[in-house]
Amino acid sequence: MAIITRRSFLATTAFGATAVGLMPKALFAQEGGVVFGAVLPLTGASASIGEDQRRGVELAVEKVNAEGGVLGKPLKVIIEDSASNAQTALNAAKKLVSVDGAKVVMGEYSSGVTVPLREALAREGVVHVNCGSSSVKLRQPGGGKAFSVIGLDDLMARFTAKALREKGFAKSAVILPNNAYGESMNVEFAKAFKEAGGEVVQTLLYTEGQSSYRRELQQVARFQPDVYLYSAYGQEAAIINREAFELGQKQTPWFGIYLTMCTSDAPKETIEGQLGSEVNFIGPDSAWYQEAYTKKYGEGFRSAFNGYLYDAVAMSAAAINKANSTDPDAVLAAARSLEFDGATGPIKLDGDNERAVQEYLRATVKDGAVVPV
Amino acid sequence: MMQFLVDSLLRAGDLMLVTLGLSTVYAMVRFPNMAQTEYATIGAFVGLLLSGFGMPLWLCVVLSALVTGIVAVALHRFAFARLLRSSPVIAMIGSLAVAMIIRSAIQAVAGTRSERFKLPIDVPHQFMGAVITTTQIVVLAVTALVVVAFLLLLFRTNLGRSMRAVAAQPDLARACGISSGRVVDIIGFLGGAFAAIGGTLLAIGSQVHFNLGQDLLLPVFAAAIVGGLGSPIGAIFGVLLLALVETLVTNLNFGPLVGETFLYVPLAYGPAAGFCLLVVTLMFRPRGLFHSESKRV
């Protein structure tokens, strides 16, 4: 019988661990493709948006591969579910980087998840692309190891404040989730609305994941606003809209920030006629994208966010091709130099690698669907 | 004022049946079953599943109560009764483990997405300045009906007398020819069924999601302990008191005290109010407001 010495045991273990660590990447290299990762909320409160984001990824992968792939090799995007939860998202990102060998990781949707995701990926030295979150906490001087294809809250807050004032609303109650997004939007909106001559009479940062927001809504109603400004994730927004309807609070106008997110899961009768602001679904020259989406999925856009995933994948592929390398610093330098013509319009990054210009829409809900006004 | 009463009643309605089941079962088995609130989740999901087959709502509630009651009895016989032979603490920890298993199983099968019963959205009624929907009125009425029926069973039937006898003096009850095993089974079944009805009604008024039971755990235990664990009457008053305190704290306008128009306690502190009530009660009545060893159940 062979005798296992301590030294041979350690050597074997170390070799085995290294081999296991390297194996997926080695396998992937043999396949000869380039892998990106996407962490999306396929379950949880934002599941409807997550599914729509997944569609954007699919469309982008088809397009990129039809045009020759990345560095001449086929592109593969591995999608992991964040379950709308920060810890699950971090585990998913770790798996995408260490097991799948992803060169770029995009995601998530909620800023409460995206902010820690971006920090974790920076520690891993992997490029992060923000494609659905807008908290100003994502902005880092110089941009770090990341970039965004969607505008942040400072831009959206100014747009929304202007839209509300032009509608004649002066006293607004604000309802937002108690996370990085809600905190950021709260500060940015209060500032922008005050500058525009309005007043926030009460702010409610609601706890995510509750089965009822009745008490919160009743407390806010006592401040008698002229308009309820709110932003909430799919299913939470559905509860808020239904309970506000049942409490008779829909006699006062409601205005949703990221209106497709607020209305994606809500019962139709509770949101009809609701006003809101939204990122633009597509750019001025992107009718081709809308056609491709409708052809593949047999329906119109489910939300405004699929195009941003499309752009995240396509712009990352373009940046790698331009850099002719998957080295993170080279990819980021290439991304900064790109004037990318995306599905959501032209994308140019500012000095912090954030999207410099973002088009927004004023929208309303008509027959249950969000339409621009 | 009327809105305050309506809100308190609605909150009490959310907690009532689950707490009543928990406290009554405790009187029999003498350990706090942490899985009791998960029976509410099971009931809500069974109800939702059945309603998906197009069954009328009342039948969904009845069948989900039946199924969950059987699950509760089976779990008691095969898991908790065995653990209880070691000690009540072991049984309690076991029930916590069972609760986590139930929650994970529901999450694996049904996902993390919350669902709704396919009911029309209610236009609210105005009633003496308060706002309430038809669904909420029906939910409150059904809850009250179940509570009254249970009290009649407990205090006006032979079965009820047997239950009270087993709870107060199990050995003496056995000596008198009462089958304590059968009584424990019936109470276990009722505990599960009440939780299922409570969970289904809660889901009808709001949403069904895998965390429904976990969200109920702390307020239900607080209410049961305030009332006196093991006392159904205590459970009823414990729930009413907790609902009143929670609603009062979040509705009181402290603005005039500091010279402002409005100043409310943030809603995140609502549950904390319930725990303050719990601590104060335990300081002065360590066994709860309605605890009485000889009259338990």
C-alpha cells in the first residue's frame, strides 16, 4: 500500500485545487469563445423586468455573433439569477468570474444590488457594466473598473421635477424604496423639485418585500399632497397601486418614476391614466431593434429596460474588439473612446464612465400599456 | 377615529386565527411550535393552487384548512411528539428547523415571486369617515365567525370540555377515560386549519408569498405571549391589544408637541411598539395577561 506523506498530500491537494480552479477557464479556452456574465433579477419583486432584460441579452448575442463575434470568436453570455437579493447576486458574480471566466459582468437592476455588485467586481478586477440602475452612489471619480449605459438619478430627477412643475404640481409626497436607489433619488429629486419651485411635503422610504403598504400609504395621505410621486419595483408597485386604489387615494394624481417598472405587474384598473417619466425605450434610429424584438417575442416592449441590456452586451463586445484584448484597463479605455450607436440611442461616457447624455420620456398608462405623451 | 378602529381591526384580523391556533396548541403540547406560522403559508399556497383550478373561494379556504390541518397533525406525530420526549426546548428547535424546511420547500416550488388571488379590485366604501373594502369586510366577518365557533366548541361541547381537561390536568384527564392522544390530534388539526384559514384570508386581502409565515412569526408570538401562551381567550385579547398599540403608535401625530404640523413615528418602528408591549407585559405579568394555570384553555 502506498504511504501518503504529509508533503505529497499537500502537493496533491494544491495541484488538485489549482487544476479545479483553472479547469473551467481551460475548458472555455478550448471551446474558443468569449464569455460575458449577466446577473439579472429573474425571480423576486423585479422578475418581470429581469425577464425583459434577458431578452435584450439574447438579441445582442445574436447580433454580435452574426457580425463576427468578439475577437473573431463566438460570444456567450451566461445569465445568473440575483433573486432580487444582494447576497445572491454577489454569489452569482463570483461564480461567473471564477467558474465561467467571464471577462465582463453586467447587472443588476435594483441599485441596492448593483452598488455592492460593482464593488465586488472591482475587487476581482473584472469590468462591470451597469445596465439598469441609476443611484448616484454608482458614480466613482474616474469610473474605476466599470461603466454605465444608462443615465443616473441626477438626470432623471431633474427631468421629473420639470415635468411635475409643468403639470402644475407644487406639493409632492414621495414614495421610494429604502435602498441605494431610493435614497439617491430622494435626495436628487428633493433638490431638483425645490429648484423648480416645488415642495416635497413628505417622503416615505418603504421597506422592500412587505405584503402590505397600507399603513405607509395612510400616513403619507395625511400630508394632503397634490401629487404622489413614487417609484417601486414591479410587485411592490403592484401592491402599492392596489392598496392606494382601495384606500381611495387615486383621486389624487400619481406620477411614477421609471413608469414601466412601476406598472409592469400592477392590476390595470389601478394604474389607468397614471403619469410618469421613463428612460427612452429606443434611440431615434433604432426602429430595427424594435422590429427585431417584436419579431422574436411576438409582442411589444415589456419594459423600457431590454434595450439597455442589448447596449451593455453590444458595447462591451465593441470595446473588446476595438481594444483587441480582454484586459480590463484596455477594454475600459476603448469603451471611453467609443461613440457607440446603441439601441437606446448614442452612448458616450463621461469622465467617470457614466452615460453622459440620457434621453427620457414623459409617459402615461393607456389601456394598461405605457405610452409616451 | 373610525379609521383608527378599522385599521386596528384589520391588523387584528391578519394575526387572529394564527395566534389562536398557536396558543391553543401550546396548551396541549407545552412547547411553542415555531412552524405554526408556516402553516399559514402552506394554507395560502394550497388555497391559491385550488383557486387556479377554478374552485369557488369558500371551497378553496375549506380544503386548504383540511389539507393543512392534516399536515399539522402528521408533523406533530412524526416529528414534534418524538422530539418532545427529549424536552420542550428540543421540540422548539426542531419546529424552527421544520419551519425553515417548509419555507425553503415553498420557495423552491413556488419561487420568490408573490402571487395574488384572481379577485376583482375593490372600489372602497366610505363608512363614518373610514375607508374599507368589501373583501376586507368579508375577511373580518369570516375571522370573527371562526373565533366564535371555536369558543362555542371549547365551552359548550363535550369535546371542548375534554380539551380543557387535557390541557389543565393531562394525567387526571387520562384517568377519567379521556383519550389525550385523540384530543391532541384534534387540537393540532384545528391549529393547522386555523393557521391555513388565517393565511388564506391574509393572502386574499394582500399577496401570497413564501415569506408570509415568517413575517407573521414575531407579531403572532408577541400577541400570544402578551395574552398568555396556552390561553385562547388570552390570544384573542393579546391580538386586539397588539393591533391597537401598533396602529396607535404609527397613527399618532407628535407634530404639535414640537411645533410642527405633522410628525409621525416611522413605520419601521411599528413592530418595535409591539415588542415594547411584550416587555412591559412580561415585567408585570410574566405569564401573560390572561394566564391562569388551573383555567388554562
